[in-house]
Amino acid sequence: MVADRTLSGRYRVLFEGIFATMQTTQVPEAAMRRLVSPAVRLDGQGRAATVPLGLRRIEAALLASGLGEEEVVCTTPEGLAKVLGPWVKVVGVSSSDPLGRGMSNTTTSQFWSGELYTKYWTGGMMEEIRAAKERWEFSVLAGGAGAWQWANDEVARREQGIDCVVEGYGEQEAVRLVADALAGRSLPARVEERRTLGEVAPAIRRPSLLGIVELSRGCGRGCGFCTMAKQRMEHLPVETIVADLETNVAGGMRSVVSGSEDFFRYGSDGVGVAFERLQELLTTMRQVKGLRFMQIDHANVSSVVQMSEEQLREVRRLLTWEQRTDYLWVNMGVESANGELVAANCGGKLGPFRGEDWEAMVREAVEKLTRTGYFPVVSLVLGLPGETGADVARTSRLVDWLGQQRAVVFPIFYEPVRVEEMAGGGFGMDRLRLDHLALYEKCYEINFRLVPGLYWDNQRAGGVGLGKRVLMRLLGKTEVRAWRGAFGRLREERQ
């Protein structure tokens, strides 16, 4: 099994991985491979020290099904030449954005020249695998967060030699499909697993990329641009979470990342919060020794609003092991200041609140997080179906307020992931008006001011050496100049 090269990098903190997946070939490949995304180490047999969590789950499921340790290998694109051969019967591939159609990345690529590295490197990896397949006749299974792109593009599947695409949490389906392939049975072109299967997720056997520790699966909030929209949130058992954490620490991971679409909702049966269960989980996790700190990824505005400041401070304390970070960031999808527009496109995102409450909720959530020691990272979606100029203006005023807080704002272009919505297309440069551009530029001026400190702080807390931190700071300055240049050219084109 192998993941695309952006998911096969040696990252210390989550922001490093995010930064790598957003780059285009405008950044020299040597800089990407040596600085931005240095390769994961391989052992003498071509096994990778870390791979994405999804592959580790499948690895654990295959081993539990009866396959031997020598029969299941997780590698990197650099290790393929060593592990591919006549002995291989099945190759599993994973990518977060194999065809460069992910919403965050398509936004970046439209401002920058070149091709997204996620697409560029995945294409190169698939060429090598396809050539080996023609020679040795094995089956190719594809999955990962970007599986929906392959599933909706038959031509790409055929050109890249993919036999079957697995969408969703694939541990159980992978065991069945691998057994069928080993027995010589034909594979379906596409398999969709709608269940979250959190209760039966197998504990990983080896460290995961970035030390990601999965707390919950699914979301169920109904956002039209998210693959988790229809999957009800399900929480993993404490025992599995702690076992995964121990495996990562034993493998040398000093900082880890919580995996959840809504961190503060752990333990809840619905759209509410269950603070006692989250507190119990984090208290148990703190008993594992050897960690610096745990990073959070996503949280929902409505979940933060339901937490008291005392509860948020307690969670903040429990997330720090040996090393405190001044920028413990939390990503919240705000999408728009117009709550009615958000409700129309993200049916359950506001629950249990109302659309007219949304903007006030956003302000409350940001203030509570900053007062209790977190660093809010807000994301917006431009071009939501039904968006008006008045909505853009209202969101711009909200961004003015956010710019006065200790928060950063990342706008992205709307891109549907459901087949029935793809005919209308997403939002791109052809639909970008001057008011959109002004809002986008306003967000990034905030980010140019605050993101360098966030990045530096997280790297320091994660144990990244001073030399690399300085080099990344210099690369960041280069990107700031490039972004400002792109904004200037676009303003001239549209005026």
C-alpha cells in the first residue's frame, strides 16, 4: 500500500502537511522534496516509518484477517521500485486530492501558476504502478479522502490502471476485496461504504502520518461540499484511541493530531456536546508519557458556543503534555456571515441553533476561544449556491471584525462533491467578481500578518530545528510576495 507523495512526507506538525498539499509546481521540486515535504524514512524492506492513518487501519485489518506481516507492506512512492515485483497481487493507493479537484487546493491553484503537487505527484506514482501492473498483472485498489474524484472519473481510472475505487471507511471492504483479488475473482469498479464503523475500527500496528489519532468518524452536518456530510458522527472507543496513541509514541512521535470533524463533540450522541466524556478521554490520554502536545484540527462553531469558558480552559490544559504552544489552533468552517445561506447549503451545521443566530454565534465562538487560549482559524466558502453581493459584503464586514481578533481567515471556492450537483460546476476565477477578490485579499492580508507566528510556534513546539524554521520563514516571505502579485494582476484584469 502506498499514498501520494504529499502524504508521504516527514512532517512534525499539521500545518507543515497542510502547507505541502497546497503547493503547485511553481515551487521547485527540489525545494518541495528537501524542505517542504522531506521523504518519510524507509527500512531495508521498503516499509515506511509512517503512512496516512487510513492505510494503517487497512494494514491492521488485513493482518487481523490472517495475512502475515511479510505479506502486507506500507511504503512510499520512493519505495515502490523495491517492493513491486511478480510476488505482488494487490496494490492499494491512497490520495487526498489525486486529480487536483479538492476545494482548498483548486482555490490555491487558480491563483498560482503550475500544477498542484498532489495531482502531479499522484500522476507520477500511478504511471509507475500502471507500468508495473502491465508487467506483473496485479490488481489496483484506490481510496483515501480524494477517492470521490476517481469514483466520478472513469477515464482517469482507466488511464491510471485502477481496478476498484473504495469510498468511505474501507477497512472491512478492503479485507473482502483483497481476498477476492487473491482468489482471482473480478472486482467491482466502485464500492461505497456508507457506515462509519467507529466501534470496530482496528487499532493501528505502526505509527501514522503526523501521529494522527482518530477520535471520531463522520459528521452528518450535511454540507454540500464535504464527503462526510451524510455520515453520522460516531466516536471511537477510548481503548482504541489510547492504543493508537501508544503506538505513535512508541514509534517516536512527539506531537500528535486529533482526528475528528468536530473535536468538541466527542462523546455526544447528537449535535450537542458531552464535556464529561471529552474530559475523561483527554485525562486518560494524558497518562501516556512522552508527548509534547496534541494539535486540534476541526471544530464546529455551534459546539464551541455550547462549551463554557471554564470547560474550554480545562480542555486547553489537558491538550498540553510537555510543551506548551501559544498557537493551539482550531479550524472552524464559518462559510458565510449569512446564516440562512449557510443553513441552505449545510443543513445541519447550525444545529441546535437558528440561521439568524449564526453571525452572533461566530463572534461568540471566536471570542471564547481567544480568551481561553486557542487560536481560531476560520474558513469561508465563496460562491455558495444562492450567494448574493449583499452576502459577500456582510461577510467582508465580519472579516473586518475578525482582523481585529487573534484569528486568521482562509477563503476557498465552492466545489461540489456530489454527482448530482456537479453539472452546475463549482466557483472559480471565471465567476470571481471584484467584491469577491477584495474579500479574498482582505483575508490574506490578515493571514500574512499572523500565520508566520503560528507556523513558527507550532514548529518550535513540535521540535523542528531552528535552521528549518528559518528556511520555512524565508519561503513564506516569497509566497507572500507571490500572492500579493497575483492579487494585483487580478485587480487590473477586472477593473
